[in-house]
Amino acid sequence: MARAPCFEESLAELRDRLPSLFEPTPQEIRAALGAFASGNRFAVLARDFFARLTYRSLDYYMSRELANHTGQGKRFDTDAPRVGFQHALAQHTFEASRIVEAFSGGWFGKTVWRRQSLNQEAIDRFTQYAFKKMRSELGRRRDAV
């Protein structure tokens, strides 16, 4: 299965913890991933991932339409305001992802404490709930405008 670019970007900090001259061993990768094995670190990672994924999903569809709204006499006269809009969208998704960070740390700690591990079923439930929370937060912010 191909890895999502959002996940790789969220784990960019991991690269700094790995040796750069040779391919890292599985043990070195496991040790570097261990840095995310606390509730707080997992919460930051989860927020970053869901913010990036939400931004990329929205930007994929919006970028197709934004070209129709860029040019003289249109919503965006030049590319500069359009790029500004995309930066604002990235900021918006990051701010909305705070809701994911708020519950992720507790979820991680409770799940690992109860089960002494993470299984695919627990991760799937977490992901579904995180998406539900993100949709709800984005909807709440839309209605507040």
C-alpha cells in the first residue's frame, strides 16, 4: 500500500532522529518512532496529519476551480491573492485540527494502557472519530461566519 504524502510530511521530524549516511535499520526506525509513544507527542502528530490531509483534500478540489476565478475582473486579479487564499485555507485547517489534538493524547494513553498495544481495529475507530470531529469543527466554523 502506498503511503500518503501527508503521513510522510507529518513524520518529517523522524528523519532528524535517524542516521543519514546509511539506510536506517528496523531497530533505529523503531527507536525513532518511540519518540511519538507518549500521549502528548501522539496528539501533536495526529493534529499535524489531519490538518495536512484536510488541507490537501480541500485544496485538490479548490485548485481545479480557483483557476476559473483568477484573472482580471475576477475574484483573484493575480496569483498572489490566490496563493494568499491557499495559505489562509492551510491556516484554517490547522486551526480546525486543534479538536483532534485535544482528544488524541488521552485516546492514545487510554488505548495503550488498556490493551498494552494498538491494533488495526482501534486505529480505524480513532481515524473515523477524528474525521467526524474534523467535519463537525469545519461545519461549526462555516456556520459561525
